[in-house]
Amino acid sequence: MAKGRSTSIQADVNNVAAALNAKIVPPPEAGKFCKEELAIFDLYIQGKADQDWFPHELLQVGQLAKLTHLFNESKDQLDREGSIVYNARGTPVQNPLYSVVDSLIRSQLALTRSLNLASSKVQKKEHILPRAEKQQNTKTTLSNRGSLLAVPISKPNK
């Protein structure tokens, strides 16, 4: 049996069909996310086309959104407190939040790499990002036009 060949026309048709049938990818356990974490979750899931997400990856993206939010809060607190704090004897020491922020950023980067969401030249050549970009462009076009019918372009008056 010969393997079917995918053309760019067929890919565009699939993107339009996916955009028309677009489902909003819900975060796992949506009730346990705050507003900021949901916004971060939505940003991360735009890295791939909707049909490319597996359920276990959505769980990891949920963890990544929580880690990112916690990192942002810890970084803001570190900025407010400063890099040097004083212990009980009055000796200046490095703020212990540095180690917390460091471990959070390491965990965040590891999850980002495992989900293939890190932008690199190698990943841009793969099929995942171009398909996600086409799907996003198609969704934008459909939401702006509201129809798939071609709109005539008026010529400017001279």
C-alpha cells in the first residue's frame, strides 16, 4: 500500500478545518488555576497546533504555568527585598530567595525543553511550529473575515 502524499493544499484545508472545529484546549483541573496561571497556560499552548497536544503534555503545561507564575512572584519579591538581607545577628547575607528562584527557573526550563516549547533553530525546521503558526493565522483570518468567501478588493481612485 502506497503512503499518501500530503500537499500544501491539503495541509491548508486541514488547517481551515481545524480552525473551524477549533476547541479551546482546557487546562487540566481548571478550578485550581488562578487568572494569571490560566493566561500563562494559554500562551504556552499556542506553541503547538491543537491536534498536536497529548493529554499528558497538557498536564505538564499546567505544571509549567504554575511554575512560571510562582517564579514571577518569587522574582518580584526578591526585587522588593533586595539581594542582601541581614540575619538575626545583623550580618549581611545573600537573600535565600536566590536559591528558590534558581531552582524554579531550572525546573521551568527543563519542562519547557521536554515539551519542545523552547525556541531554537532546530525546532523551527520541524513540522510542529509551522503547523501551529498556520493554524493561528487561519484562526485570525476566520475571526476577522467571518467567512471563507473572497472579498473583492476595490481599486484606489486616481
